Amino acid sequence: MPELPEVETIVRGLRREVLGRRITTVRILRDDRLLPSGRELADGLLERSLLGARRLGKHFFLDLDDGAVLAGHLRMTGQLRVQAPTEPLLAHTHALFTLDDGRELRWRDVRRFGWLHYLPDGRVEDLPSVRALGPDALTIDPGEFSARLAAARRMLKPLLLAQNVVCGLGNIYADEVLWRARLHPRQRSDRLSSRRLRELHQAMREVLEAAIRARGTSIDGAYLDPDGFGGGYQTSLAVYGREGLPAPCCGRPVRRILVASRSTYFCPHCQRRR
DNA sequence: GTCGATGTTATCAA
DNA sequence: TTTGATAACATCGA
């Protein structure tokens, strides 16, 4: 669920809500997605203050006042909320961190694909899933983006989803980026001119920045920011989830196909393979 | 009740 | 090297 714009919105929300706060209580309701263990995570976080919140791709990192880091990934259904303790506890809430202003930072994940990892030394680059990441999609420069895609010799859709090439895009934004660049999802990356690769980079930047401005995409209310608000970008989607509906480019119906076993939405008329 | 699909990704096989 | 299938899990809709 949360891709780069959603994680960015969450991190900005956490900066506003919890920076400088001290963790006074840790409650673990279910520990099978906590590393290295729920006990070590709870012991490490207790009485620590939160000094920073940042992200790389879809990973997020909370910096503590002793140099430790709480790293995490929300995968499909993870949520981080800051709530009053009187707010009802929703099902699938797995960890709660009480802050010194009385509020609680709550981690919830219905499908339990996500995880939290406490790193006493703060060395996030030691995590294999972080080490494997390519440059962040929001900040990669056009030259490196083009070089990495041209070198890969693969179809564009799975390439944009490959976090070791460029990190942060998921299924929604990959389709939106390809639509904006008018490129076919099955177009091979090494057959594109450098001009088209730069256009693809530009499209990626524009889509991500617009989605961040809209505070992310919420479909079925699955994604919520720390304050409990959904995003607004779902009304700006051109093709994702819009099979059969008119594409904004030409009015012809959006088509859904499977590419690398992921649902892929595109306009067959305007996104031609070259 | 069953089946298929879901915004992620690690892993294994071909 | 690249791809496809599968698995982790819960929920929803047809």
C-alpha cells in the first residue's frame, strides 16, 4: 500500500507529531514481525527520545537520542498513527509506544507483511533490505536514472518496481509514471533513446511530487497518515485501477494486463512500444 | 462457502 | 540475467 509519496507523508507527519517526545511505555501485542525480538525492541526504545524521522524509498527510520534507530517497512497494509490513548484500539494493532505528552504512537498491520527492526547502533545500512536499495526515486538525477535503466535490459514496468534499481515506486505510481511518459509497460529499457529515458525520469519526478502534494493515494481507506487522514491523489489517477474507463490522454478505454504477474493499467493507444 | 484479487517483496525454479 | 510462480496474511467482493 504505502509507496514513496505515502511514506514521505507519514514521515513528515511523524516529524510534526512526535519529534522531541520521549517514549515512556512500550506495549507489544504481537511480536512476530518485530526484530531482533519484541523484548529487545521494547527494552531499547523505553525512555528514549525521538530525534528524527526520515525515509529511503518505502523504508522509514526513526532516530533515537542514543544513536539507535527504529527502522521499518509498511509493506501492504502497515499504518503508523499518533492517537490519544482513549481512541479505540483497532484490530491488528501490534505495538504501542506511549509518549511523554500522553499520546500513543500505534503500529498496525492487517496482513502482517510489514516489520519493525530496532538497531541499537543505528546502522541501517547493515539491513540487507536497505543495503539492496538503489537510489531514491525522488532524488535520483536524470543521468544516473537513464544509465541504470539502459543497463538493465528489461521491461519498464518490472524495472520501475525493482527497488534495487530505483527505490520508492510501487504498482500505482509505476503505472501512472509510464502513462505520463506515454511509454508501454512492456517496452524494453535498453531500446529507449536517452531522450526518452530523460522524459521518463521527468515524468517520475512530476508524478511523485504531485502525489506528495496531495498527501498520497488512499483507496478503500487503506492508507492513512499519522493523524488519521487519507490522501487525495486517488482522484488524480489517470490509469491505475481504471480498467475500461476513458484514459485522460485520448478518451479510449484503459486496459488492464498482467506484466511480471502484477496488474498493469495503461492506454494502449497512447502508450505504444517503440 | 469458494475463488480471485489486493497498494510488497524474499525466495526458488526455470 | 531475467522471468514467473509462490509464499507470507487478512479481507473484500463477485
